[in-house]
Amino acid sequence: MGSARFSASSGSPNPRPEVESLHAYTAPLEGRRGLLRLDFNENTIGPSPRVVEALRAIPADQIAIYPEYDGLREAVVANLAASGLAVPLQPAQVGLFNGVDAAIHAIFHAYGDRGDQLLTTSPTFGYYTPCAQMQGMEILAIPYEGSHFRFPLELISTILQEQRPKLLLLCNPNNPTGTRLAPEQVLELAVAAPQSLVVVDELYEAFTGDSVMPLANFAATPNLLVLRSLAKTAGLAGLRMGFAFGAADVVDRLARVTGPYDINSFAVTAAFAALADQPYVDAYVAEVMLARDWLRSRLDASGVRYHLEGGNYLLIWPRLPPSEVEAALRAEGILVRDMSGKSLIDGSLRVSIGTTKQMQRFWEAFTTVESLSE
């Protein structure tokens, strides 16, 4: 009787319908060590030496206990204040996450429901879509306009007013097009749509300077939420450290759907050290800007089609099939991202921008590959 009662069934339990039809966000993250990583817009030189020293100094007994976050929110607030990038914030207005991906996940868990609408742009960061799909949301992805990928401001504004979507998610500057939306316009969208949670993903803002944070008044616009991380500038992508800034009530709702110990002790230690060494981050950003100008000048002289607007990346349309160029560059130890099949940018490569020396290496290899088409 026992064996019949507890015998295995012929199939596994059924997941929710949304999960069954979900196409998960995936990225080719294996086999990248030791190569010049220009494929995922990471910091290309590593974190501050202070971060490395702090990690090496972690005592063994701290690994055996759950992480503690005392003072980290205050350190984030102090860093923003010192940088002049934000109006005064309280620690309760700072959400801590295991990378911004976890913050995005929490936003959809806390605010997205079956039948609700997500309004966003296309193309944009690929993780927004599966997060919306797993909640059963309807996705309105508005294409960027023209060959310069202008932000569809008028249409977005109209949809906000007429359809009142639950979430508006903007990547600013946008990944992968680099499209920039002025902070005043971001704020206007939030003010005009109090029924929508307006989420601004500012992971690449440091390379552009379009942050809405200096204008933000979360008491007046409690529907505005800003995302930041220490991945792209401070070099902590491997440790996963993300932040959400907004009204305390909104940050609290995100915390309710987040695990109590999602951020590990190593990430916390590294974050304290990175936040205390802002000059290192500023110097890296300045070097990327110099390298961006250097590469732009070479592209202009070459006649290769490209698009470079915001962020630490650009799009290049090679003469050869992008998959062939990507493979040839990898053979030279250089990684780039093939954008084939993506809306509006099919046939392009997305190339991260690192130091001038790194971009010189890329350009030499790229032009050598391109010469094969002549």
C-alpha cells in the first residue's frame, strides 16, 4: 500500500502557465577569462586596489556568519551627496540588491500582476521582458525612431495618459542603442503619470551625465524609482551590488519580496571600499571617455557605419557578417556582442569601450578582419 501511495508519477508538477511559456534571458558568459571583454559593458581594468585589499582582509569567521548591512545605505547616501548627484536622501530610500537584475526582479514581483501592462522601449535590456512575462503582464515595447534611435517621447507620453500602464521601464542611456533622454523629460513623464511606477535604469549614467537624481523629489513623485549599480564603473560586476532609490514606501515594498540575505558579505565589503574611493571610479570613467573619442575619430575616418551616443558601448555594422567578425575577433582574444536578429539593430556588433590602449587593440584587429571583405 505504501509503495502504491508514494510511487513516482509519470510527470513532474506543472509550473505556472507563464513560466511554461517563458523564454529566459540568457547570455554567453562562459569561457571569457583571459580575454579582452568588450561584450558585456563591464569595467575592463578591475576595481580599485582598495577593494582588493578589503576583500583580502576579510577574517575567516565572517564567512561563517550571515552578512550584515549596517552603515551601507548611509555610505551610499554619503557617496551620492559628495558627488552632487542627488537631493538629500534618507537610508530608508535606498534599496540594496544582489545586482540590479535582482532589483528589476523585485519590482515586477511587487508591482506586476497578470493583465497589467509594462511600457518600455525596443530594443532595450533583454531581462525586462522575461520578468514581465513571468508575472503574466502585457508588454508594450515602443521602437526607437529613425536611424539615430530617437526616444519615442510623444508616443510614450500618449500611452501613459490613455492606457495607464502599471510600469514604465526606461534604460537611460539605453542599452544597446545608447539613446539618451534628458532628465527633465524623465521627470515630466513621472509627474504626468502618477498611476504608473516609472523605473529609470541608470547603470550607464556615469558615462553620459543624464541622471534624474539631482532633480528627483521622491516626496513629490513617489512613483519614480532609480536603479544604479557598482558593476559598470567600480568594477564589481562579479560580486553583484545594485541599488534602488525612491520613496521609502516603494523601497519597502521591494524589500518585502527580496530575501533577507541576498547580498553576500564579500559584496558588502567591496561596496564599502568602492564607495570610499570615488576618485578611482572618476578616473576610469574619464579614461573611457578619452578612448571613446579616440575610437570615434577612427570610425569617422574609416567610413564604417556606427552609432555612438551614450554609455560605455557603441554599435558597429561590419561589412562582413557580424557572426564571422565576432568569431574572428574571439580568435584574436577579443570578445564583442553579436546583435544579429535584434529589432532595429540587426547586422551590428555591440562593442564595449575600455581604455585607449584596449580600443587600439580592438581597432587593429577589427580593421584587419574587415580588410578580408575587400
